[in-house]
Amino acid sequence: MKQKSIKELLIQQITKNLGLQIEDMLQLCNQIEKLLNEKERVMIAIDGNSAAGKTTLAILLQSIFECNLIHVDEFFLKVEQRTEQRLSMPGGNVDYERFQYEVLNQISRNKPFYYRPYDCGSQTLSKPILVQPCPLNIVEGVYSMHPHFGDIYDLKIFLSLDADEQKRRIFKRNGQEKFERFINEWIPMENKYFEAYQIKSKCDRVFE
């Protein structure tokens, strides 16, 4: 753990409006460090609302700890998988089967492996990414706690924010066209998943 850089990183992140306090981050870092001292391999999930800061938090933790960081939004469904039946399922718009096979099963084997991110722009699988074995593995994104994966995480984190702030951030980040899709399509899907599986209540740490 890079002790001398923690304070600087925390202050930097707070100025980016993540909404977390230094004390909260220090407690989280201490908890992760304790897990690393107790276990050979640690799995962390960061789930929560769109635009709540999941990716930002994950990258911050990656800056503090040596770890693998894998984004669930690299595993959205391919076009041919997006059937009405599949999309009607809570959490059904992510390819959790491929994520299980290509990532989670491989991490448990403690050997190098490759996975192929899905590129939503080209709607194709991108070039393979190499993942080396590491004591700490962070899975970030909505649907990272899908029940298909089972009870695999040592620490589950949920980030949330109110609807008005979520809209403001999404519009600023994604622009008008994608804003409409978030509001009318993606956020209702996420909320359906959160509610169906009671994701927030199952988390060890909730940041609001």
C-alpha cells in the first residue's frame, strides 16, 4: 500500500465531487488492507446507480492498491442476445454468463487469462485483455452483484445518489442523446435489478 500517496489521492478525489469523506475512504482502505492480510485472494464488488462514482472510486482504489480492475459494462449483451425475453429479466441486459466464464472462473484458478470486452460503439468484441493473478480483484459496475455469480465477494460496496443529481451528472457526462436513453431505458433496467435482488441491502458499505 502506497501510504505516502493516500492523503493526496483522497483529497484529489473529493475535489472531483465523488461525495465521500476522507474518514470514509480511510476506513474503506483499512478494511481492504485487513482483508488482504487475512486472505490470499480478495474480491470486491462496487455496484450502484449510474453516475454515482463507481468507476471513479474503483480507479482511486486501484491507485492505492495493486489490483485487477474489471468493468462489468464491458460485458453488455451482443445485439443478437437482446431478445425481449432476456431484456425482461432483472439484470438481463448484461452477459453475466460470459462474465462468469471469462472472468470470475478464471480468477479463481489463479493463473493468467484473457477476456474480450464488448465495444458498444462497434457492437463487436474487442481485442483480448490479459489479466495477471493478483491478491486484490475489483469488479466495478451495475450488475456486478448479479445473483448468478453467487456469494463470491469479500466486500460489497454500493454507491447511490438522488434522482435529480443523477440526471444532472448524466446530462453533463453523456449529452442529450444518451441522456434520453439513460432516463427511458437504462436507469429503469438498473432500478429493476436493484429492487428485484435487494442489492443495496446486501452491501457491506453504502455511500450516499
